Amino acid sequence: MDSSLFRKIPQVNDLILKPHIALLEGAWLREEIVEALRTALDDVRDGLRTGAGLPDFDGPGFAAHIEDLMAAKRQPGLRRIINATGIVIHTNLGRSPLAPAALEAIQETAAGYTNIEMTLATGQRGSRYDHVRDLICELTGAEDAIVVNNCAAAVTLALATFAKNKEVVVSRGELIEIGGSFRVPDIIAQNGATLREVGTTNKTHLSDYENAISDDTAVLLKTHTSNYRIVGFTACPERTALAKLANENQLVFLEDLGSGTLIDLSAYGIGDEPTVQHCISTGVHLVTFSGDKLLGGPQCGIMAGKKNLIAKLRKNPLLRAMRIDKLSLAALEATLRLYKTPFEPEEEIPTLRMLTAMPEELEAVAQEIAAILDKLPHVTAVAAPTVSEAGGGSLPTHQLASFCVRLSVASLSPDTLMARLREGAIPLIARISKGDVILDVRTLLPEDVEDLAGLIGAIEAS
């Protein structure tokens, strides 16, 4: 390391006066330029320590580097991502992409004022929950419904309303934990209730619930194990039996369904996920479920069930702290309407379209993409079978037969290629399998396919 080179690094005050740098002030704030110069000089010092030389501080190349640093700093934190992982409901990538109808509803709602809490017929104050209540009731068979900002909030609100200073009876096999350390025992305790565990991990009988009921019992809680399965020597009571038991003892029968689906996915050979309307029809008093998982809408928590219970939830002051915002509400209403005739939700809602896509149609897409990418210099792209997942804590044991493009670029390791894909103009998230980068086409949107060649071509050319 030549220590004399460090003395040749100019001061920021001198650099900012150089002609090529001075030209930047017309398009960038002076504070941005100064910050970028300091960052660049720190990088130069680090480079000298590892044997690199000095850049041409007077040339256009250094000024262009400063502009690149400023442009990177201005990049929004939340960006569009191409999901080529094959995980349909990818929590880290925002879960379910919205249908065009939902996007249009958000645009129209965001662009001006709305009647979110006004009844137009009377001009009087209304309720934001009324905009989706009838739709939810029609689609699920529930007597009433409200919506909060996510499903965890829905469960919290229900327990705070019905179980404070009381006991909640839960099967040991359903003491779930989901992402972000949301654990059923902790949520019960947080809301001032006492957990009463019954049964064993693999078997819980109706008599276990019966024997646990006391004067302090308020809620029978059933939680759907949407992110794991207990298989083999197992047993649990039917919902109808639990509903009867709850009715006989004047208890609330609450089910946290988690992902929540309004269509029977078993018709497509996809697991055995219970529908919301099935749970309601078997006598569950109150069902909570997500809007942004198998429903295919925005993040929210939907609560559907008995009218008298929903009425009590509406009066809880916590509801205001958990209320859904107008943009999510607009997207939810538009999504729910896609479940009604003449629409076909499996075609209109991206999440359902991805989940129900047949392997043969995915193979055709993979072949098309591979043919385009394989023409790029130094790129090898081959269509091949693979497996996808539902993700989002849904259908945990079910794999979806899919197709992918196995991608490699000469002189780039799979890890390096993955990093370069994440750094692209539109970040692309994929996975590595057997030494190749895998682009699973199940989770690609139509506009993603159009951008792939440009993104990978830019990596190959750099």
C-alpha cells in the first residue's frame, strides 16, 4: 500500500468545484452531491488499502459515479419485484398480488375524496364496514361481518372482547405460532385471558373440551394449522360437535381460519383447506381469516359470524386502533366482487390463477422464456419440471407440479448471479437448485415475462 496516495485525495470542497461535478448542481441538491462525494472518497480510501489506484477526479467518469450514487440513494425503499421463486403467497415479497380490478379501485379511491364514512342516501355519518359487510355475508353465509387491518388484529380483538379475565379452551395440537412470533398462548395472555390446554398434541376428544369447561370459561378456540400438519394417529372433534357444546354452555365458538379461502381448492387437487362458508355452515360462531392470502386481496383481517357477536366487536374501543384504511377497503371490495357471477375468481385473481395453473400451460411459458434467454451470449437456459409452494402459511404439505427455466451465465457462480439479479433495474428473486438458478414460471406475471430478457441481458453484458 502506497501511503502517499492518500495525500493525493482531494477535499470535498475542492471536488465540488471541478467542472464535471459542478454541472451536477443543476439536477441534484448540493447536500446530495456532498454526501455522495464523501461516500465515494471513503470507497477510494478502502480501495487504496487493498492495492487499488486513484480514480481520475477531474474526468467525467468520476462525476458519473457520483451521479450513480445519488440515483441509488433516491431509489424508493419499496419497489416492484419479480417473483420467480415459485412461492405464490410470498410473505417477504408482499403476499398476494392484486387483481386489476382491485388496482383500479385503489387508484380511484386514492385520487380524491370518498364516501368511506358517509351514507350518501341520507348525507349522514356512516360506517366504513358497511361497504363490504353485505358482500362478505353473501359469500360466506355469515349473519354479519367487519374488517380490521390484519388477521392477527382480528384474533386479538375477538379475545379482548369475549375472553378478558376469562378462560379460553384450546387443543394442544392447535397452539400455533406463525411468522413474527405471533403465538396463540401469548396472544391469549396479552388480552387478559387464561389459556386452558386440552387433549394431546395429536389427539383431542370432545370430552376433553367438556371436562375443561368451568364457570370461568368464555371461549372455545379452534385454530387452523395452516402452516403445519399433524398426520398419522390423530383425532379432533367435528366443528358441529364443538358448536353444539358451545351453545349448550353459552360460550363463544371462535375459529381462527388463518389463510381463509372462499373456493374449494380440493376441486383442483390442492389440499383439503376448509372454506370460510363451510366453517360458518357447521355452526362456528365467529370466523377470522386473512384477506391477503388464499383470498387473493389486500392485507386485512375479516371477521364473519353471528350478528350479536359482531355487534359487540363494533363497540370495542380497540376496533378504531385496528381499523382498515380506505385503500385496503377499496381493494377488498373489488376483490370480493370477483367471486360473484359473471366473474371467475380463478381467472381474475392472480393468486388463485397461479395456484390453479396446470403444469402443461406452465411448461409452454417456460419453453418460450428459455428459447428467448438461450439466444443471449454466454447464457444457458433450459425449461425443466420443478415444484412450487402455496406459501404464506397455507397448504403446508402440498407441492404444486410446476415448470421452471434453469439459468446459468458463463463466469458467474449461482450465488453471484442471484445477487446480480437482485441488483437489477427490476430486482428478480429466484432460487438455486443443483448448481443452477431456477426461475419458476408459476409466480411470474405477464409483465414480468416481458422484462426478463432485458434484465438478464444487462447482467450478461456487464
